Amino acid sequence: MHGFPEDLKLDGIVGSEIQQICLGRYDVQFLVGSGTRICVQSLVEVFQGEELVATWDEERNWTTSAFQKLLNATVDTYAVINPQAMEIRLQDGLRLRLHDNSTQYESLQIYPDFIVI
């Protein structure tokens, strides 16, 4: 990706749950009940309130198992913080912060409608 646009439209995820978290060697993927798939190859941060409870990057994988709190959590809203970061706010004070930290390579992809045939 080449930064998050200020007018990023992901309204379809609001009210949906994070149904799956898929772990790979070089990425982590979040499948939202609306059919949206978010694939990240850069820094991911999980907050519970103001506390950072877990991070993911391709070198260390997850720092703690607290990322599992995201499973089945409902998306309340989302916001682009700046061109390099966006945040998905979930129920119970959970926040999922996604970073686009490479200007050379794509580090995040969003597929708004995951279609199974």
C-alpha cells in the first residue's frame, strides 16, 4: 500500500466481528464478518484501553497471546490517524492499530469483499 488515504472507506466493517485471525510467516490477516480481509506485513498493535497489550511484526510474530481478544470483537468505528497508520476501534475498549511503514514495498492490503466460489 502507499499510505492510508484520509477518505478511506471501510464502512462495511462497522458492526461486523473479527471472525478469524490468520497467522503466516510473513503476514497476519484479519477476516471481518462483512467479508473484508486485511492482510498486514508490517507492524500491528493491539491496545486494551490505553495499554499496549500485543504487537505483531514479521520478525517476532506476536509478542503475547493477548491478540486473541480481537476474535469475535465487534468493530465500532475506524479512523485514519495519518498516512502511515489507521486504527480500528472495537467493543470493550479494544483498538487494532495497523501501520503502513514501507515506502518501497506494499505492507498492507485491504480486500473489501472476500468472495468464495
